[in-house]
Amino acid sequence: MFRAPFKVNASTRADATLLEYLRVDAGLTGTKEGCASGDCGACTCLVRSDANTPYQAVNACITPLGDVVDHEILTVDGLGEEGLHPVQSAMVSEHGSQCGFCTPGFVMALAARLDPNHPQGELTEVSDREAWNQAIAGNLCRCTGYRPILDAAKLAAKSAARSRTLPQGLVIETGDGSSEKGLTPESLGGFFRPRSLAAFRAARAAHPEAHLCAGGTDLMLEVTQKGQTLNALISLTGIEEMRSIAIDGDASSVHIGASVTFSEMEVAFKTVWPNFASFLTRIGSPQIRNRGTLGGNLGTASPIGDGLPVLLAMDAVITTLLPNGDTRSIAMPEFIKGYRQTALQSGEVITSIQLEGIGDPHDYRKVTKRYEDDISAVCGAFRWRVEGDRLVLARVAYGGVAERPLRLLETESLLTSRALTPNLIEEAVELARSEVSPLSDVRASARYRQHLVGVLLKDSLEAQLASMSGGEIFP
């Protein structure tokens, strides 16, 4: 089945999705369309750039086709081409499917996580419940229930590593024979995939109207949910200069390329910045984190972008590239100007983000209606620097409480250079609540959001006080 040629040509739209190609053009209908927004996981398939890299699960419904041309793509149609994969067998024996619509997505998500080559290491049948929940966090089931699906996953984990190693996938080629390195707008209807900043500048100069795509987890909703047409797209995912992470020798600051994915950050920061690595598991699902980037979070400037309060708390500085080749630096508080409005000039692009103080005490807290893969009602990011019994630096930042993410400057000023006591904490909580004027919507009422602002701050400050006083927070 996967030996036949799969090609795209000049008639393919720039905003075509991988799911559309698989189902309509390739006839591989095992991959299902459910929500068309990256929420349900029914369209999960696996992608890798070549046979030497591990597969990653993605939501095909919001993955631009142009980003995966000449990559290997494994769908449920090819997973068991030479006999059932252990996950498929286990789903049968453990009764992990009823209506079956969601089943291909669960199978592919679990097959990716059980691959011995997974970047986060292998799961086993005795792995903790949280690890298994994370593996299927991007997949929804309406009728079977998750218990038999998790039972199937644990059973599959007992199988030999060789049987869990994933097979070769299909490769979609450009119809004119051009390769990934030379992908041209003519070969894919206005989709550009530059591999360097120099190539990006050339593409942007020739097509200033093109939308920038830093993963597409937000942008592609304009196509799948709003019915818009994006006639030209420039992908930022493969630009070499935007794909690196550098940590200072003393581990006090970090430099993150704008196209580094959240999943890559999870692995890179597991030991040097564990609080952030843990928080990243609350951002979307594995499928979303395999595509989403900090650069995309910044570019969309959503008031509920979960990475943005973190950037405020960590005194982030954004480096950008101007059309003339010059660079400039923008402090995070000056970067976001309003609701989905940034300080970027026409033709300017985010290239990297530098964050400070990763060695300081800090924590990040997110409140949602459901734990996995949900949009924040309120997200808080806090960072403290301590000398004796005092905070000499305080950063208090929130998302979801205004038209843009906020630092609460008055609360920070109150907390700085005063002895941290239970009374000061109560004073700070009341002041923080007065600094925000949130709106009510389907996720939370304004009153509840205001209450959460105080609760999250109090929890963080009390934990810090307990740390400073050996576990006792009351005199």
C-alpha cells in the first residue's frame, strides 16, 4: 500500500492540511476527522523528517501539508501492514473500542509513545498513571471509557521492544520532482519552507502578503474552523537559526529559538528547569506540543497563551529580524500591545527568546475545567528572589484576566524588600485582586477569575514562605 507514489503538485492549495491529503488524495481513510481543531485526536498520525529521527504524533487536521512533504508519515492504515501492532492487538483483547471512531487516533498516539525510540524514554506496564494519562491526553473517547484503553496500553507495553518499533511510513513527494531542500512555491501552490533566515528574507520580500506559520496550531484554525483561505504561507519550522536552545553555563538564563517546539523544550529542560518542563505538559496535548512553539505563542498574542505569563515572569527579551537584515530586542512587557496586537513591524519576524532567572524560586499554575488539553481560565506565573526573610525580586504575571497577559506591578512592588509574613501575603492577595478586571465567558466568570488570581498567588507565596522558614508559615 505504501509502495505506491504519493505526490502533490502545483494545484495543491497552500493551506491544504495533511488530513485532507490523506483522506481525499491518498485514499487513506483510516485517519478520521473529528473536531478539525486539534482537540479530539481522531486524526492523529505520526511524522518524522527521516528514518534516523523518532516519529512524533501530530493532529493531521491542523498540520499544513507543505510542512510534511518529503517527510515520513505513518498512518493507522500502514501501522499493521505486516501484522497487527501490539497496541492494535491489545485494543482488541482489552475491549478498548466501541463505536471505533476515536480508535485510530488512540492507537497511533499510543504506538508513538511506546516506540523504544521515543525522545522521553520508554513507558512500561508499571509506569505511573500520570505518564499514561499524558500519553493519551490529546485523544477523546465518547463511549468506550478510558479504563480499557489504558489497560490495552499497559498490555502492549509488555511486548518486546522490537515489535513496538514503528515501520517505515509513506513519503509525499512534490509532483515536479523537487526535494524538500528545494521546495518552491510553484510546487505547492504558495507554500514556502525556507531552511535559513536568508532564504526566509527572500521569500518574505517576494511575498509580503504571506502568513507566517510557526507550527500552525492556532493559525490553521482560520482555515478549518472559520473557512478562510490562506493563499500564501511561509513556514518557520525548518529555519536552522531558529531551532536551537542554549543554556548559560551557570544555568541562570536560557536562549530559545522561536521555532523550538514545546515537546523539545520538555526534554531539554527536564533537569535544568524542571518546573517549566512540568508546566509544559499542561500546554495542549502531545500532538499540539509536537508542533506548537513559543514563537507562535508570541506571534498570536492570545491573552490565554500559556507561555506568555511565563515570559513575563522570567523577564524575557524577544529578538527579531527586520526586513533589512537588522535585529532588534524587545522586552516582553513592551512586546504585546493589546488583544492579539504586538510590537512587530511589517515584515519583522521573531527569531529567539531569552529568559532570565531560571535558577530563582518560581512556579507556574494553570486552572482549567478539565486537567488535560484545555484552555486556561486563569494561568499564573510567579518568580521570587530571596535574601534572608525578604523577597528582593518579585514577578507576578497572569494570563486570562485581561485582553493581554499582565504583570501586576503594584503587587510586585508591595512584596519587594519587605519581610515575607502571613500578613503581607494576605495584603498582597487583596491588592492583586484589585489590579485585574477580567471578563466573564464560557470558561469562567469574572468573579471566579478574580478569586483565582488571589488563590494562585497565595499558594505560591505560602509555599515560598514555608521554604524560607523550614516548613512553618505561621509565627
